[in-house]
Amino acid sequence: MTEDIAVSKFREYLRINTEQPTPDYYGCQKFLYALADELGIARTSHEVVAGKPIVIMTIPGTDPSLPSVMLYSHTDVVPTFRTTGRTTPTRRTRTSRVASMLEAPRQE
């Protein structure tokens, strides 16, 4: 059985170390840009604070007269603690709603 692409992409995203105090913001930006390009989604970024890019992806709806929907997520996390020594936080395998957000355009 092959793994759902949403789960695979989410695992890849989780491997980017975004732990404070030195989160890899540009690693996240690179991943999100590649995903947007793969899905044919317009993307851009803005740096209100130097070194902390805000990535914006735009998926046009089928009826532009309807209100827009915004999905928001942040990429940095607070420091984690290794309790078992078996895995690091960036190697976790559980999925979340973020996987659905990242892959929803592919499902249409």
C-alpha cells in the first residue's frame, strides 16, 4: 500500500527544523514554493521583518464575486524536549490538518 501524497508531503514539511531560536524560515519558504509550483498555485512572499518571509499562495475560486477564504499557519515552533531519544521532533510521522491544507488543491 502506498502512502497518500498528502501524508508524504506533510512528513517532508515536518523535517524542516523550525524550532526557536533559529527556525529555518527559508527552508519552509523553499518547500512551500516548490509545492505551489508543483500544484500550479500562484505564490509570493513578503518580508516585513528581515529574514522572516511570509509566504502567500493564491488559489482563485470559480466565482470571483464570492468572498475570499484565508487559511493561515505559522512555521516556527517553541523548543521541544526529547523524552524517549528514539526520534527528533522534525521526524514525527503523525499527520494533521496542515497536510489537508497543503494537498487540498490536488484533490480537485
